[in-house]
Amino acid sequence: MPALLRRRCICLLPLAGGLLTCAVHGQNAPTQGDFGGGGLWQTPTARMADEGEVAFTASHVSPYTRYDFTLQPLPWLEGGFRYTSIGNHPYGPTALSGHQSYKDKSIDLKLQAWRESRWLPAVAVGIRDMGGTGLFSSEYVVASKRFGPVDASLGLAWGYMGSRGDISNPFDILSDRFRTRPTDTPGSTGEFSTYRYFRGPAALFGGFSYQTPWQPLVLKLEYEGNDYKHEPFNDNQPQRTPINVGAVYRLNQHVDLSVALERGRVGMLGFTLHTNLARSEGPPKLLDPPPPPRQSAPASQPLAQVDWAKVGRELHDNAGLRVSKVAQRGRELVVTGEQTRYFYDAQGIGRAARVLDNHLGTDIDWYTVESTVEGLPVVDTSIHRQRFDALVNHDLDLDAFRRSVEQDTPLPQPEQVLYQAAPKRLDQNLSLGYTQSLGGPNAFILYQLYANYDVDFHFTPNLWWSGDLDANLLNNYSRFTYDAPSNLPRVRTYVREYLTSSRLTMPVFQLTATQRLGPDLYGMVYGGMLESMFGGAGGEVLYRPMGERWAVGADANWVKQRGFDQDFAFRSYHVGTGHITGYFDLGPPHVLLQLSYGRYLAGDWGTTIDVSRVFRNGVRMGAYATFTNVSAKQFGEGSFDKGIYISIPFDLILPGSHRNSANLLWQPLLRDGGARLNRRYTLYDLTGERDTGAFQDNLQMITN
């Protein structure tokens, strides 16, 4: 079964263009090796990119073509995944794969043990091809030290990079088992090959990179520890010399071109696209309305005489706030509503304050915005009117203003209601969607471009119906003929049938109700067609105390498998599924750990561990792994469910503000074990504005 790399977005071109137009300093990123990640050619260095850096590298050195995607979520952590095409080895029988070459999937990890100082080098420890087939598995320790324009590295490698094996394993002193590296492979690909880590003979590697006086040009020379006598599928390669030499030309801040001579006989060509997502501030918001002009408000005007319907329209059109109620509490004005436009909550609150300033007299000192999401009161944010005016007029700095901002749990208080808006019933959106499958036996890339019509109809603020209608526009999934073997109920491996049975599908047809059960307790129930493969009913509760870095929730669902046409038909399989989940913010830096335990769609029980880094601009980089009571043999190829993902706010891509994000998920293999229900709404996401840290990180947006 192919890996799925899925992305749903308003438009594909702004996403691709946005990654290359971020305002960053790409030239500070280390050059990438043939295997991706900071390195020379075939070997890594101890260098790390700045946190938030992402890079895509493609390189070809016969018979291998490699496609690498590298992430730098933390200053000391580099991770990535890779596809290696072995050009002289077929994927499988011609009837299944045609003339497609074999594709090997790999996951890499590199940790920096300590940073370079005046006297000591930077040191890193890493593992290549952590699981799977292990065709290119290798472990290493490497040190790097800079001497002016020269950056020198020296390391020790085991496995593929150290296959010359001319140095005894230094770990022999710990145990005799380190002397020999097992050559067998796990019973099922996808397992972490821990039984081979740092085993067997080792080899030295190292080299130099030289930053020439001409800034775009970097020269690199490398000595590698691979003698190419132990290549995958016994396809050993002649090597005239272990020294590789070449150059990198940095075309601009985001594009590197590479050329090298490797093994003393084979040319290498490569290129790298890279950018720093954490530093991106997005393009100018040319499609946003300008902030409201400052007007002279009447010195004193009874609030009952204010045209609140007009104010509500201005709050929606300029501040993105869909107002449901306006009330007065003494010298405090409280506006209750849902933010619909601005990704950064502070920006919407600042716009709202400017609108209110132009309509209210001096008898109001505080503005409070009570943020709601799908009828749920989430957070009260209060700003002092005079201090905000001083901030806008540059008479008060941001840190001084920050101390006057309050965020609290919404609680019932005595108030005078000034305005109650008629609820908006209908929300609808037409967009393009894109689904892509990588690395399968039928073809390396299978894709689908479709039109999506998304509609929500609210009966009350807390009760609404959601529907999705997808129309296929362009795809090559007709080539998708592979039925993966499965020893479990087929809860996900019928993906081919769901993608190819109908050109018009209805992924979602769902009724949802929410309720606040206490000051920090939320509840939700839902029923209908909950996702493309399952329909049914369920509920969720979430306890998320205000101002805390943790939350805990639970969901329970009874679902039945849908028909392949994704209409109102069902198949016979049904299951009860649900999880208890703990959310823990480990920051700073803002690292979110999610631990879930429960029953999955195939009836298996287990735990999902999800760790992600969230940057202040909303970019998220993360990875997850699911371990259940299903054995690796029963799970099938892949051994357990795992994936790497990245989420990029559309606000960093488009010329207009937007609340949603483009989400990219890479799963090495899609199997039936560890599969969770893809619910459209989760209470943790709906209550995201309770993340007061994110609000404070972006408080500077309040004047935009």
C-alpha cells in the first residue's frame, strides 16, 4: 500500500510559492548531503540548521536517486524522511509495477550532543534508516569545528556508512555482542532495528567544506567509510577512491545546486530547496481591509443610542469578529463573538478596539472580547482602552502594554445587554483539494485534484449540520490496482476502492452539538457520516483549565464502515472506538505532547504518542507513532503506524488573512492497525484560543 501524502488547500500555487517567498536568511543554512540533512556528500556533519528550517533535496548518483525532506523542529534535533530509487532493481513484477524501479523508504534522526565553543567542536549522534528494510541503515557520531572559512568534520560510522569496517567497534568493551552486526532483517519491515544499532565494525569518515571568497560557492571534500562492497541486493559498486569532491552553488536564499565526483568515477547532480518557516511573517496582506481610521468620538454618548447593528457590521468586516452579543459591565464593554478572519487573535482584538473607539464615549475604560467557537465560550481577553491608545500612538511600549492585558475564563456576571445579533445560519466555501500517494508499487506518484464544496448550517449557535461534497477533476488513480494483504479488519486498506468507485463523493454529512459543562469543561456529541470511510455517532468531553499547560479529554464512538461510493450506504463491519487523551505543553520552547490510550478502528487496543513543535507564527512540525496489541506480523508491512507531519497557516502564504492551515502528512505505509477515526471537530482544536502563550507570543499583531 502506498504512503499517503495528503494536502487540502484553497489553491496549490500559493502554497508552493509561499514556501519560497518567506522572509528568511536561507544562506545561513548548512549545505545538504546526498542523503539530506546537514552534511558533506555521502556523510553527515554535526551542523544543525536554525530551528524552523525545512529542506527538500533531490540527488542522483548512479544507480541511486534520492528524494529527501528534512525538518529542524528544535535547535538540537534534525529529522527527515527519504525515498531512494534503486535504478537497476525493479519494484516488482512487470504486471504490477511496470518498469518502475525499487523505492526504499527511510526515516532519519540526528541529535546534537553539544554546540561548538571556542575550543570544543559541535558533536552530534544520528541514525539513518531507523526502521523498515534497513537497506541503508547506519549510525554515527560526528564532530565539526570551524576554522575561518573552513568547516572540518570527523566521525565514526557503523552499518552502511561504515561498511569498510576497518576499525574495531569501541563498544566491544561493554559487551561482546557489539562485535558483530546482524545481517538478517526483521520479520516485518517498519520495525525499529534497535538490535543492529551501533553493532559491528566501524569506519572513520570526515572532510572539509570551504566557503570561497565568492559567497555563492562552497567547495566540499569528503572521505567516506563505505567501500560499496555490501550494497543492497548485492549490487556492489566499484570504487576507485573513498574521496569525494564537489561544489555547491547557492543560486539564491532558497536554492542550492550541487555537483560532485564520487567513488572516483561517478558524477553526482543535486539540488536543494530550503526555507525557514518559523521566521516567516507571510506576504503583505493586500486583500485585508486597512485598520479603521481614528475618528473623534463624542465625549459622552449613552450606549443605548449607539447604532450597534452598524458597529456589529464594522466589527465583522474589519475585525473579523462575528458578533453575537454586546453588553456593559460598569465601565467595561463586553463583545461576544467568533473570530472568522485573523489567524492571530491579538490582531482581531486590536482591530475591534479601533472600531469601538470610533463609536464610544469616555465612559468606557475596558474592552473585553469574549471569544466563542461553535457556541462554546473559550476565553475573555480584556485590554485597557487608554493604554491601547497609547500603544497605537507609540507613547507606550509593547512590554508595558502587555502587563495590562488580561485573559480569563468566561464566567456569568451581572451585565446590561445592549445588543443581541441574529445568528448567521449558513456558511459555505468552495475550494480545491489535492490528494497524493507516494511510493506505491503501481506508481511512485498517484494524485487526485478535486473540487470541494463545504457547507455548515447552524440551527442554534451550539447545534449545526456539516456537509462536504467532492467532485473529482483530475487523477491517475486508475493505475491504482494493488490490494495490500491484511490480517485485520480492512478499516483503511480499502483506500483504493474509496478513491476510485465514484467521481462524486460525500465525505462528511454530520450533525454536531456542543455544550459548556463547567468553567473549564466542554462537551460535544455528533452523528452522521463522520469521515470518508466511517459513519456513526459519538461524543467527547474535554477538561482544559485556563492558564494551565495541560488538558485531558475522552471520546467514545460507535461507527460502521461506509460504502465505497461514499453516499448513504453502509457495509457490514462496525466497531466501538474511543480514546482517553492527555495534552501537555512542555514549553518553552512550545513542544506539545499528546498521549492517547484506547481502542482503534480494527478493534485493537493501544497508545498513540504525538510530539510536535509549534512556532510562534503557527507553523507546526511533528511526528506520531501508535503501538497496539497487534503483533508486527499481524499488522503487516510497516509493523506499527507512524508518520511525520507539518502544518503551515495559510496566513503565511496568502495575501489575505486566513484562519485555516495547509496540512501535509507523510505515512510510510497505510495499514489497518492503529487506525483512528478522522473526526472533523475535536474539542482541543475548538478551544485553541485558550493557549494564552500563543496569544502573548503574537501580541505585537494587536496594532496591525
